Amino acid sequence: MPYINLQITKGATREQKAQIVQQFTETLVTVLGKKPEHTHIVIQEIDEENWGFAGMLTDNYRKREG
């Protein structure tokens, strides 16, 4: 039973999430021969203020790029 836990910053649309689930499932079917009905994908959305990289919080990083 494949299980994927995907963490992203908030902002993806429902349609984008559906596409992610569909394409990740297809990849597991194609590459590993897994059954779609046994594949579980969880998308966790994280506030930008709770995600950091390059030494700063994502919300500050995006403000800097803005």
C-alpha cells in the first residue's frame, strides 16, 4: 500500500491538488506496478510563516522577491 505525504505551502487550488493526486498515482502505477485503489496521498498545506529555507521564513523570502 503506497503512501505519499506531500507538504506544500498554502495556495494550491483544489484542481491543482487533484492533478497532483492523479499524476502521483499514475507514476506509482507505471513505475512500480501499484494498484491505484491501494495508493494513498495526503497533501498537507503549511502556512508560509511556518516554513523556512535559506535561513529565513518563506513569507519573508517571498516579500523580498516581490
